[in-house]
Amino acid sequence: RIVYVNGAYVPEEEAKVSVFDRGFLMADAVYEVTSVLDGKLIDFEGHTARLRRSLSELEMPSPATDEELLAIHRELVARNGIHDGLVYLQVSRGAADRDFAYPDVPPTLVLFTQEKPQLVDSPLAARGMSVISIPDQRWKRRDIKTTQLLYPSMGKMMAKAAGADDAWMVEEGVVTEGTSNNAYIVTGNTLVTRQLGPEILSGITRTAVLRLAQEAQLRVEERPFTIEEAQSADEAFITSATTFVTPVVKIDGQGIGAGRPGPITQRLRELYIEEGR
Ligand code: PDD
């Protein structure tokens, strides 16, 4: 695999980042994951806009212009022959002597690709996911896409240990989001998902899916919901760049609706994929 590190395209075995890099030592880094469908980048502008916002919230210098980032994404997709998959981008504050204060050094920019043959024909999307609820113990600036992913990883492991696919995180009695995705429920003709704010990441897929839902004449309510409301909904699903729209059919052991992927969820998934192609 060819990866990109600080200006160079190199085989992954030759890619090097300093042991003093603050991404490595302090999770002082932000990232983006852009999906690739039929060799085409999905929602690239949305991802770069969110990256800009993450960088500015953390006063991190920009490693490249949007045009340069687009060129690197395209070059990596081409060089690695990616058909369906993703491009991962990470910017860290760079390498410096360990100190809590921000150093004045150039940022580290790393990108790599991953082929995902089952991005569209996903077995999980066909069967529907089961989720468990866990407390949301992340920091309070989840609107910034940082690489502090240890609690979400713990959540994923808690889900696995419980025989489930993922976890929905709950704070003050309401669902924030999944470990690496936004959460939704559908009742009748109404789609409910939590409103934006520091408590959740503003998903790029979320923006697209809410627009598609409105175009499909669904009522969209952006407000918090509880696990109990979700358990009595007709349908539930998640969205992210790596899962698109994926149905949730069980929450804390209780089946949702008919216990299989619902028609509105399936329709939104189809619409999202059609538009991306
Ligand atoms: N995760 N919420 C969280 C906490 C996320 O980590 C993600 C994305 C999303 C969905 O955002 P988007 O639609 O822009 O992908 C919501 C990526 C895919 C990841 O960490 O792999």
C-alpha cells in the first residue's frame, strides 16, 4: 500500500512519524474518514470543511490547502486502485519535546487508504445491527473530531462482550450517538435524531441523510431521545462515512419494530448510495 506522510508518497513499510509526535503522545490530532464509491470520493467538501473547523477549534496550523488535500486523496485512490473503501486523513500538531503547552512546529499530515469490498453489499446492513446502551464517558467537545478514541473503543468491546455489534452512548438520560456514528429513530413518518452541539459530532453523512429524508417527505425532528423511546420506535439506524445508513434492529436485547431492517431505513440507504454513485 502507498501512503502519504508529510509531502511524500511512500510504501507503508517506509512511512515514518517521530516518536515525539503529539498525535502519538497526547492524542493531539484530528482526523477525517472519507468514503470512496466506484473510485469516487463522497462528500469531500463536507469533510474538508469539518477538518478546517476541528483545526481552528484547537488552534492547529493547517497542513495544506483544500485543493492540495483533494489532490492527495485522488492520488492515493488512484495509486492504490481503490474501488470501494475509504481514505483516512490525520493531522497532528507535530513533533516536539514533551510539554503540555502547544509547540510552534509544523503539523504532521498522514493519509492512507483502505479497500472495503463490502461497503455497499454489507452483511451488517442486510441483517441489521444490535446495540447496547452505555454511559457516555467521553470528553465534552465531541464536535471536534480528535483521535481520542479510547472510550469509543472500550464501548465497542463492551458491545462485543455482550454479543452486540455496537453501543449507543447515553448522557443525562438521552442518547448522544454511537461509538463512531450518529443515531436515529423512525416512528410513523417522523425521523428523530439528536440536535447538533458540543455533545456530538456533526456527521457529514447525517447532513446528507437529513436532506434526503426531507426530500422524501419525511418529517425531521432534531431533538434528544431516550433508549425507551428508541425501543418502542418503528425503526432505528445509524449513519457514518464507513457504514452509510445501517439499520439497528435490537437495543439492549429488545427488538425494534418488526425486528428486521425497516423500509424507511432501507430506502434512505438506497437513496444515499444512489446519490454517491
Ligand atoms: N466516525 N459520530 C462519531 C463519534 C464518529 O466518530 C463519526 C464518524 C460519526 C459520523 O460522521 P460521518 O458521517 O462524517 O462519518 C458520528 C468515523 C467514520 C470513524 O471514526 O471511523
